[in-house]
Amino acid sequence: MKLKTKLVLLITGLVFLVISTLSWLYLGQLLQVYINQSYTTTTEAAHQVLFATRQAIDSGLRERTFNVNDPAAVRAAVADSLRTNQGLNALINSIIDYSPTVLDVSIADSQGRALLSAPNAALNDQMLPHRENYGSLRGQTLWQTLHTIFGPPQVYNVSAGLDLSGKPFLTVRIGVRTTFLKNSFRPWLLEALWLFALGMITSLAVAAFVANLALAPIETISRRLDLLEQTQGEESGGELAAESSGTVPARRAAGSDAVAQVSGKIERLGQRMRNVEEVFTALKENLDQVLSKLQDGMILFTRDSRAILVSSAVERFVGRHRDELLGADVREIFDRETRLGRLVRDSFEAGMSIVQEEVTTETGRQVQVSLDFIHDGQGGEQHSFGALLTLHDLESMQELESELELSRRMASIGRLTAGVGHEVKNPINAIVVHLELLRNKVELKEPAQKHLDIIQSEIRRLDRVVQTLVDFSRPVDLHMREYDLRQIVQQVLTLASVELEGRGVTLKSSLPEFPVTVKVDADLTTQALLNVVINGAQAMPDGGLLDVRLAEDGRWAIIRVRDEGTGIPPEVLPRIFDLYYTTKKDGSGIGLAMTYRILQFQNGRVDVESSSGGTEFSLCLPLQGVSDPAARVELASESSWNEGTGA
């Protein structure tokens, strides 16, 4: 079935449904209004007859003599008064003659026997037939009302009663015949049917017109799609053009439905666009992966200085999420009040490139800036259609070189400890076994026994040292999950609070109000931070202030632990992370080495600064997500601990 035929049928069906519904509602309302009007008019007529009946009885009984204690005599006097009263009979005849729905009028006594009946006087003194109340038609549904009016003829009563001494005395009954209702309602029904037929004819005409109007642009669209297919075919080597020119006439010959032809063309074009989109999506994902691994920040701008490509590393230079930068103008990204922003914006406004110019930011960071404008040299003229900005963190390169050097050193230590542990463990076990055999076979005097005990004690201590070497070089099973680093820091401070109080150390902590999300092993991170906190407390034997702060700089979550001890001598500082190196009398030299190793496992780092006024350890972990940008910029702008303490 063609689309045009479907449209005609659809519109016709909708119009038919609307007109049928409205006609049904209109017919129901019309019928109820007419029934209500007929009921009201007939009820008023019944009360008029009742009033006239009362007057006729009053005037008739005054002129007649009868035994008031004889019910039959009273009934006969009342009936005679009603039948001989000309005014009452004239009123009843007028109601019958001029009301289009009234069949008869009767006045009955309390037993239902007619005192007066018109127009059929033969019913006088006869029992009147039982009839339904006319008011029952008012509560019926439209379908029930139509069945009553247009079904078998029926007569309904409208009654008005007269009481005497609180008891029913007589009743006025007016009969309404459904045939009369049908005759009165038929003109209105015919009018509604004519309107329904007119609506159907109009709907057919409108449906045909709308279908033609809606499908008129289809041919134009089909021709334009043919041109588009031919153009794409020529660009791809003429293959698609041959397909378009060869298959389109065949499709038109196979079916004359223009909509089907256009649908097929759109489907082919859509498939080609989906193929191109898949290629583009794959390229974009690869490019995003490359940019996310770059340490340098890169921003690609369009001709109107809007960012269309932003690497993840840019976040730590400008303090904003890369999603906020996409589509933003260079003036919205860089603030002229900053040195970096002033340099970039001046270069954009002047149209001048920047070649590896170093800038020291307000936070003391060394940044190397490069700006290259991309030009189109066709036609002998150069027109800029974009720019590429590169931000290189010089400090990150130095830190990376330092970390690589320390990693190589730790790797060498790891290999050495693994070898020593393997080679020494077995001889130690053999010595322990033979020492026990010697103790059992030879009875030694007290001095010799003492020497054996010392040898056994030292061998056990040597075994613990070797076991520690083996454990240190053994691979660690990490359980990495996302955590709010504030919770880990708070847990460590709670664990260390008792020991800090015992040493007379005052703890001061500062945690940000927003979550700092990292992906770490919670147990190992807790162990690493606890080692640094306890180490700081031990550096202050006479007590002091231990300051623990958590901050972030857009790339790293940084836990800073600062004590007020005497500091670490410069010649000792490079060796503090070496295994078993310690300057404490009761120290093991394992804690800081383990801390450094745990941070390395989690792609983090440990920095240390020391002076005569104290030592500051910085545990850096990579951020998993970007937290509150405004708060992050505020924290990153802290230039020293002294400024933070005085805030």
C-alpha cells in the first residue's frame, strides 16, 4: 500500500473517530436536554391539573349533600365534582391537544381507580394500568435512552399527589408516550446525521489534499539525493555514481512509490555516514588515549580562538576541567592577571608565535610555553585557521628524572636483597639445625653454654633480617579501589593519636571540604602514611607540633606531614629511603623504605624537604577524578606552609 493511500486512510479514520465521538456526545446531550425539558413541562402541567382539581373539589362539594362517613358516597361526590367542572376539563383537554408528548391525563383515587380520565372516558371508575415513572429516563445512558425511545412503544407517567389528613387522597397522572418523543426527536437526529455525513465527505477531501501536499517535496528530495549519491560516487572513484545512475531507474520502474525510493536512498546514505562515523569515533578514541597519556598540556584552537581539542594535562596548568575548556574562547581560559595568561593572550592578539618561552607562574612552577599558528598557504596568501598551544612542565621533567634515578636504585636494591635473601637463607637454616644437634650431643659447661646461646640469638636476628629482605623484594598483591583520601588520612590520625599524646606531640590537621578521590590500596596507603606520621613524632623527643594537611593541585593528591624537629642533615637526605639506613638508635631503617615502595606501587611519589626548623614529607598520589575546581585552585595557590598556618 502506498504512503499516499495510508495518509488518506489515516486522516479519514481520525476525522471519522473525532466526528463519531462528537456526534455521539452531541446526540446524548441533545436527548437528555429534550427529556429534561419534556419532564419539566409535563411536571408543571401535572401541578396545574392538581391545583385545578383542588378548586373543583372545593366548589363541587359545597353544592352537594352526602354522608361524609361513607367512603363510597365521598368518592362519588368527588368524581362528580371533577367530571362536571368545566374549567378542569378544559385544562386537561388543552394539555392533551397542545403538548406533543402527552398521551392522556387521569385523576385516580388512593386505590388507583380513575375518577376522571381523558381523552378516554371509558376508563372512568376503572383501575388504571401500571406505568413506569417518566423521571427514570433522566438517569439512563445514551444507549439505554435510544433503545427506549426508538424501541417498542411505551407509556411513562408523570405524577402529582394530593394528601388529605396526612394520607394519600388522589393522584394526577399524565401519560407520556415514547412514540411522541421519537417523533419530536427525529428532526434533531436527522440534522446530526447530516452533519456527520458532511464531516466524512470533508475529511476525505482534506485527506486527499493533505496527502498530496505532504508528498509534494518527496520528488525534489529524491532528485537531490540522486545528486548527492552521484557526487559521493565521483569522489570515491565513480563506483557510487554508477550504482546511483544504474539502480535508481530500475527502482523507479519496480515501484512508483516515491517514498519507498527516497527511503532506500536515505538508508544507503545513512549506512555510509555510519561507516564514516565509526572511523571517526575510533580515531577520536585513539587520539583521546594519546592525549591522556601526555605529560604536556596541549590545546588546539580554531580560527576564532575557541578550543576544540584539550589534553588532560592542561587541567593542572589552568585549574579547570577539560570539559569546561572545550568550546571556550582563549580569553575565557586564560586570565590576563596571571603571567601565563598574559603571555598567551598577548601572543594571540598580536598573532605572534611563541617558541619555548619559560614562564614562572605565581605558584613558583616553571612552565615552558610554545604557540604555533597553523596557516593555509594556498593561492599565495597565508590565512590562519587555527593555533596549537603547548604547555611543558619543567619541574615535572626534573621530578621524573629524579624518580627514574631513584627507581633504578630501588630496583638494584631489590635485586640485591632478593639474591642475598636466597643465598643466605639456606646456610642460616643449616647452621641453626647443626647448632641444635651440637647442643644435644655435647654437654657444655656454663661459659660454653652462654656462648652457644649468644650464637643462637644472633643467628635468629640474622634470620629476621634476611626474612625482611625477602619480604621487601617479594611482589605485593594490590587491591586498588577508589577512595576518598580524606577518610584514609582521618583513620591514620585516629590510630596515631594515642602515641602522639604519649610523646607530647600536638596534632594539627587540615582536610578539604570536598572529596579527594584516588585509586589506591587502602591498607598499604594507611601503612605508608602511618610510618611518616610516627617518624615525624619520633623526630620531636621533647614534643612539638605535627602538621598534617591534604590538598591537591589538579593532578596529584598531596598529603603533607611537617614536624618541628631538628631536621635531616643534607648529606643524609639522599639516603633516607634506603633499606636499613637509619640514624636512630632503636630504628630499623625499614619504615621510610617501605613507604617509598608503597607509593611507587600506586604510581605515586614521596618528596621531602628538610631544614633546621623541621622536616616536611609530601606523599603524592594521582587523582582519580577532578574535585571542586574552585577549591582546587585555591589550594594549589598556597605558596608555603607558613601562609596556610597564618590563614
